[in-house]
Amino acid sequence: MRLRTLAEVIGHLGETGRTGIIDGTEIRVRRPAVDRKDRDKFISGKNEQNAVKAMVLTDEHGRLLFCSPTGPGSCADIAHARELGLVKLLADGPAVEILADAGYQEHGPADAS
């Protein structure tokens, strides 16, 4: 079975009753050119290095189900999940269990996007 979208992955987890595991991962990149206006968006707040971030979702056995396109390293995990539609899919879709670290929890107005 090939799952092509995040919606298909969430649907699959809901149908099979499997647990998903989600986390963001940062990949170091070269610093963007000086004349690039969004140059600072690539600086990770966590590592204070130039990075891009991807969201990865696996099943409980570690099999890769979804890897998002990369985004700026300065983006918080919860904000990236919102941009990809994960928060809406979980709110409107089937009941699924997804294990995540604290980066996917909302802490108040500072996390709102």
C-alpha cells in the first residue's frame, strides 16, 4: 500500500488502529545568500544554526509513513503541523493515537499562528 498524502496516512492509522509517532527533524544547510530577504528564517531557535525542518510520521514499528516538504528551521513543530494541515486532519478525521514530544503541544497565545 502506498500512502501519498498526510490525509491518507491519518486515514490509514484510523482504519487499522495503529499508533503513529511524529517528530520534527532539522537538517543543517548552508547559510542563504546575503541578499535573500528571508535569510533569518533559516536560523533554528533550538540549535542556533542554519537549518531546514521536516516533519516525519512513522508507525509504531518505525516504518516511514510520511515525510513533509522542508520548511524554514525557525518554524516551531506545532506551527509546521498546522501549516501541513495535520491539526485539522486530527480534529476532523478518525480517532487516531499519535505519540509526539512537547513541541507539538500548544502552550498559549505565543504559539498561535
